Amino acid sequence: MMDFIVIPILALLAATAVTVARIRNLWAAVMFTGIYSFLSASWMLILDAPDVAFTEAAVGAGITTILMLATLSLTPRRQRKSGRLSSEDFEERPSKSPLVPLLIVTITGCALVYGTFDMPHFGDPNAPIQVYPNPSFVEKSQPDMHGLPNVVTAVLASYRGYDTLGETAVIFTAGIAVLLILRKNTDDQSSSESQSVTGENA
Amino acid sequence: MTEILGLYNYWIVIFLMMTGFYIVIARENLIKTIIGLNIFQTSVFLLYITMGKVTHGTAPILKASHGGESHGVEGHGADHGHELHVAAEGHVDLGVDAVKEVYSNPIPSVLMLTAIVVGIATTALALALVVRIREEYGTIEEDEILEMDRNS
């Protein structure tokens, strides 16, 4: 019964990824990336990871798409005097011969598939990842956390609390870096031309 | 047959991963490259999440009604398939209480939650760099930028 849901989702995932690779209009590519994120979030939900699915749907499909659309609006290919841009201004140029990249990708993919022959099967309860640590966090977390039901939250916020603290430091650093990169430095001698570029886009 | 079908999830993930890799190395538009990195990243999330799945398992959210004390209520509400499963592998992720429930592994979920948030940080930084490159060079095509660098 589950296969009727899983197989279309996986087929759509593959089709979306190939479409992103082939399409040249960047707006459409960004939109397809959002669809790809939503589809992968759906598969994660089926794979018993609701927390990751929520985060992927919110961050991967939401915030990433917004950031990419904002970037696209700042980077058209050419400027128009009228200030009105058409969809051709957001198309990438046709790429050169794709044979060498295809070859590299195929070889890498074959090597990875060869590597999976040693992997435990899908859903195998005796896989090493399910056996260690023993006792597992599922058994430990409820007495440790005084009955908190969600094990993912318990591990994320308590057992791996320092890691989550470091993660917030990463976000803070990235925010500062983005602000520094995008800051308009007016005392620069090349500021006049960069100002004119940004001025027309604003 | 099951030998082959047991690995299908890895192969799908590898296909998605290689599509992202192809976008990164074949396309010369900087935004397209970042999109490719994003697709690659999401497929890595999927790879980890598929590893944590246990057959007949459920999401690692424990039933709150059974506290740590309710060891007495053995096997109630669990069908025979689950019970057999648990009897065979006594050490898989079971609930704390003896109610026979199989949970999928929470650890890949935790790792990938961290990775998603770090991923959005790197994506935002990369997109800011693209905006800055566009301000300086007037284009976001890699070969045009390289040509300008060579000529200057």
C-alpha cells in the first residue's frame, strides 16, 4: 500500500532533479528546486523523520527559495534602460559540450553504486546504525528527560546541546558575513561604478 | 530478488546526488551551481534518513501515556508481526516501556536537522557572494568572469 505513495514520490524526485539540470530559465530552476525540497520532505515523512521533514519544508523549500529569488532579482544578465526586465534576462547561456561532465558523473555514480553492495538493506533492524549505541537513545531518553516523548528533540537539545549551540554560532557568523559582503563601502574609489550598477537594480 | 530490491533507496539517492554533481560541474552560471549544490545536499539528507528507517517502525516519538513505570503492560496493542520482530532482535530501538513498539532511529534525524540549518547558512553566504560578484563584474557566468580576469 505504501508503495503506491513512495514510488510516485521517488519518480517525481528524479524527474524534478533532471528538469533542474536541463532547464535554462533560472526562475523556473529555482521553483523546481523548491518542488524538489517539498518532495524530499514528503519522502522523509514516510521514512519516519517528521522533524527533518518539517525543517526541510520550511528551510529548504521556503527560506532557500526566497533567498534565491532575491538573488535573482539582483542579478539580471543585462540592464534595461526602462528598468523592466523580461524572462530572457534570467536565462543562463547555453553550456558547452556536456560529455566530459556526464562521463565524470557516470563514473562517480558507478563507484558509489559499487559501494552500496556492502551496505545493510533498507529497513534492516540489525544494521550497525540500529544496534549501536546500546542502550539506544530511545530507551534512555524518557527516564533522562522526565517523560519527554520526542526522542529527536531530546537528543538535539540535551545530549547534543553543545552541537546545537555551535550551530547557532554558525548561523550568527554567516549572518555577519552576509552583512559584510553586501555592505556598500562608500569610501572606495571604485564605488561610483558599483553604485551605478546597484542603483539601476534597486 | 530481495538482494537487489533491498538497496533501491541508496541507488535513487545516488542518482539524485549525481544529478546535483552534474549541475555543479557542467553549468557555468553561478546561481545554477548553487542550485546544484542544494540538490546534492538534500540527497545527502535523504541518504542518512533512509539509513535510520526500520521496517514496520514508526517515528521516534514515544507514547506519552506509558511512563517509565508502566513495565507491566506487556504487549498490549501490538500486533503479532511486531512482537515477532521484537523477539528476534531484542536490542533494536524499543520503547522504554515494554509495550512492543518498534521505533526508527532518531540519530540520523538529529544529525540532519543540524546539517539543514548549517546548509542554509552556507547557501545564504554563497548567494551574497554571487550578488557581490554581479556588482563587480556585471555578469554571473563563470567563463565571462574568467575572461575579464585574464584580460585585466
